[in-house]
Amino acid sequence: MKRKWFWLVGPWAIFVVLAAGWVIYWHTVAGEAERRLRNVIAEQQAQGASASVGRIVRHGFPAMLRLELQNIGYAPARGGWRAETAHVDLHLNLLNTEHVTLEAKAPIAISRADGDVTNVEADTLIASLRTRGGALAQAGVEADNLRLDDPAEDGVLTARKIVISLRPDPRVAGEYQLAFDALELGLPRPVRSFEAFGQEVAAMRAAIVIEQGATLLESAPGDPTGPWREAGGRLRFDALVLNWGPLQTTGTGHGGLDSERRLTGDLELPIDAPAPIFAALADGPDVDGDARRALQLLSTAFMLSGDDIDLDVEAANGVLRLEGVSVRRLPPVY
């Protein structure tokens, strides 16, 4: 009789124990996540940053854990910008608490020191972070139908799809691998000296190694990339795909910033049909007479020969050059 009673009651008792244990675990993980979030905010504030979350609401019990973060604001101590949004969801993996996902549920306003504001909107905007033992394992951002609008400027930057991922380079300590993939980019304005290429970029992809990437976590007053530049930091383009107007190519190269924060570096871009590219550049409204004639001659020569070319794009001493022809001067990036 006792054995029969056990088989009737035992499974239910085990279920109740497991259910109670899961309830305790769920609330423990939620409480620990909130505690860590509050600690991060306190640490940022102690370092001079401005960080705040108005309210945290728990959702998803029992199968999932989602923290609804309301009225978020963040400004780094020396970054010269501030981001604000009304609602972000923080999703936690209950079986791996080192994997978290942030999903923007409202537009994000990014204001800069000069007073300009960029409003970021998307049908879907998700950022994910995986750590291992407290160190970065992988981070990423994915957006569908992204819009970046600066009300003070003409035009809106749009993209049907953007995927960005970052992870430590396993080959070299302190370096990072960055992958970028953008489809159907709409540029807010024509690019100076490349106006004839149009404002629609069908695809842009890049596999980049950030050399001396660990120094980007450091900061200098008014010069966020200063420590990185001084350490010899640069971007190495292991592959760069561009499908933009007459430019259809996959190339390699490297780039960085000089002491005046201007672009520096070079790209090698194999081109099967270079004539339309030089013709488009020659039609640009800001090309001076000598450069226009040189570009027209290059276009005619390649049209007659039918040869392909490894196009050399160089940025040095504040000047952008194509095949040695000066196209335009380069202003500081910031």
C-alpha cells in the first residue's frame, strides 16, 4: 500500500520541487541581472559618465527572462555625445547568463556636443553580447530597415539590412575582427567628388582586423582615438566589397587616422571595367580642371584598350588620390 501511494504521489512531489526550484532560479537570475546593471551604472557614474535607467520591469516567466528598461540615458565621461531612448528590452539566456541581448523598442536620439542630434529608428534593432569569464567573446548589432536622420542636415541615411559583429582575433592578442554587411544603403547626400556614383549603394561588405584594438577602450580628452593612433592602431581590410554605381569590386588594404584626424591609408581595388568609373569621377562638380582632364584621359584610354586595372586609392597628407591623381582634400573625421 505504501509503495502504491509513493508512485501516485512521488511524481507530483518531484514536479513541485522542480517547479519551486525553477521559480527560485528565475527570480535569482533576474535579481542578479538587475544588480549587475545597477553596478554598471554606478561604475560609469563613478568614472564621470552619465548613466541612468528610470524603471526596470521583469517579464517572461517561466520560460524566458526579459527586463524592460525604461527611460535610458547614457553619456560617456569624455565622449562628447549622449544617447537617450524611452524603452529597451534586455533579454537574458537562462541557461547561459553570459549571453545577453538588447532590443531597442523606441527611437534612439544621439546628441553631440555641438548640439546636433541623430535620430535612429529601425523595424528591428538588436545588439547582442557574449562574454566568457568576464571577457568579450563576441558582440554584434543587427538592424532591419534602419533610418538615421539628422534634422539639421538634408537627407536620411537608410539601409534595408545591416549586420555588424566583433570578436577578439584569436591570432593576435589585443586585436579584433570586425565584420560589416550592409544591403541597399541609401546615402543622405551625394558624396563629394563621387556625385556621379549616385546615392544608392547596393551592397557594402568588409572583413576588417582592428590592430591595437584594445587601446580603443582607453580615452583621451577631446580625442577618443588618440591612444589608439599613438599605439600604431589601424584598420586592415582583409576584404572589402563595394557595389556602388559603376564601382563593382572586392579589394584589400588598410586605413587609419593621421595626427590631424584625417583618413590615411590605401586600398587596392581590382576593376574589370575602369572606364565608366573615371568618366563618372570626371563629371563631378568639385573636380578642378587639371584633375578632370586627367580623369577623362584615363577613361578614354581604358575604354579603347579594354584593359582591367588594380585601382590604387590612397589617402595621405589630407589628400585623396586615385591612380596618383588628386581628387579632393580630406577634412578631419572629427
